[in-house]
Amino acid sequence: MIFKDFKVIFTDRIEQMSVQISDGKITSFNPDFSDDEVIEGEGRYLSPGFIDIHIHGAGNHDTMEGTFEALETISKTIAEHGTTTFLPTTMTVDTKEIRKAVEAAKVAQNQVSGASIGGVHLEGPFINEGAIGAQNPKYVQKPTLEAFKEMVGNNLDLIKNITMAPEVEGALELIPYLRENGVNVSMGHTVATYEQAMEGIRAGVNHSTHLFNAMTPFTHRNPGVVGAIFDTDITTETISDGIHVSYPSLRTAYKIKTSEKVLLITDAMMACGMPDGTYSLGGQAVISKEGAARLTSGALAGSILTMDKAVKNVFDHTDLPLHEVIKMASYNGAVFIGAEKNTGKIALNYDADLLILSDALDVEHVFIKGKQFR
């Protein structure tokens, strides 16, 4: 298959050219046109597929259901919006439920028919009740190696990220083990001071969960967790829906961290792709209304954001060039999960995880490993 005369979005530029794919891989640029199937660009973009490292659910299903049906529905729902790889994300719930969700992801990893499962993100339960957000305080645990192993079983290689509060007792002892075993450790749901956050970073924390949300804020005398993120080169992620974080704050964060260190994520829950109504997250009732998902207390409970909308929001509300916005939604996520040699950008011999985007950045067609999904 040949994508002819598209505006091809690379990590460092956008260039008009043709791209050929074969057997699920990108095989050549500006090929000789043969009898291969040709798709005309007609002024459209060819983009790498989006990678969402933090998503709980979509299509009225949740990762914590721990079933193939749930993961299959999430996979297909988000693929409609351009996500080609994702990390099913767990919640702070009973250990047995987390283990069930992890094992379900392992089974479904190579079977889902939409977006590929790139691993699992554990959000909790090693967090601080003082920044609980939409997590359930009943199931918060002290970080220990034994508790971690009980959650993941024999699936350590599947765990790509864990959200932890670095200030809680036991965290600094567990973090080095996680990093040595290839697990990203992300600060989140934390009330750490700047000094405690920096101590966590020195221990191995290399990422931060949903920047600004459920963490100590930046002030001029107490820089907090946000200050530690800004003061170091760890990566971070943003829920760019204009609800979780204002656009002026996002613009400030992007200028400080740059597009090299920010990942766009959705933190979506089961109401994503569904009409307004009452849903659940971690066993708690969530009301989806007017573009936001909230607990009955009014606290934000994940989002109903999709990755294509996140890209549009950032492009429309910042001065970042489109190729940098796309990199934040694709290649940076690939690097984070250790898949940057196979996917996340348009390059020779990379997986043909590709999107055809209109001039208005609407997702028109989705290809996952060369097969047209939409």
C-alpha cells in the first residue's frame, strides 16, 4: 500500500511525500509507483498513531473489570480516535482485583482487535490519602516489595509504569527495585514537599502523573512537587482537556518542560465515547456531564478525553508546531514504554501504526500494523 503525496508528520518536521507499507511495516519513502494499492493524500496529513500511557476505560468498560471483553471494547473505542497503543491503567482497589486486571491484560495483549496493549500502568495503591483524587482511600497501601509482587504475579515485564507518592513510608526502598526491573516510577497522588519529591527523584522517580492534579502546587516559597518536576529533567504528562488544567498553565508547563519531556494522555474512564450519564470508577459513582467526569462530591474523576481531541486542544491553544504536538502524543509515549525502536514515529522498518488526518486534524482513517481499522 502506498500513501501518495501526504503531508507526512515526522518527529522534527512535516514533509510532503509518499510512504509505502508492506507486511505491517513502513518499507520505503517516495517509492516507484507500481500496481500497489494507492491512497491519494489530497492535502491530508499522515501521522503516527497515538500512544496513551494513562487510560482507565472507554466505551462503558473499565480496565478493573479484568475481562477480555472490557479490554477489547476499550481497545476498539479509542482506536476510533487515533490511539494505536495504550496502557490499561488500574486503580487503587483490592489487591486481588488489581492482580485480575493485570492478568487479563497479559492474556489480551496480542488478541485485542483495536489499539495494541503496550503494557500496564498501575495507578496506586502506593499513594497518599491526602491527595486521593478519585482513588478509593479504603485501599491505599504502604509500599512494599511483597505487596507489589502480590499485585503483578509473574507479569513484571508487563508493568510499564506505577504511580506512587515518594513521601510515604517504604517508597524510597521500593523505587530502586522497580527502576532496576524496567518499571517507570511516576510521582502522583502525593503531598510531598519539594525536598521530598527531589529525594524521590534521586531514588529513581523518572515521571510524574497528570501534572498539576493531585500533587502539591508550585508557589514562590514552597515549590512543591510541581516545582521539582519543573526543576529536573523527569518527564510528565498532561490531561489537555482545558478542564483539569487551564490552557495558560499548560502553555507555561510546555515552555518549561518542552515537547521532549511531555506526554499527552487522556486519563479517560468508561464514560469516554458514551453519552452523559452516571458511570463508575474504582467502585465509585461518576457523573459525566458537559465534557467532565466527576464524583458525586464534585471531584474530577478521570476524563472523557480522547487523544485526537487532546492533540487538537494543544495545537489550538499553544504556539507549538504540529509535529511537536504529535510527538507528544506518539513518539514520547513509545520512548516511555520502551517501544521507540518499533513504533511511535514514521520511519523505515517501523510498525505501520498510521493515521490519516484531515487538514482540521480530524481522524479519517486508522491503520494498526498496516491493517486498516477505520
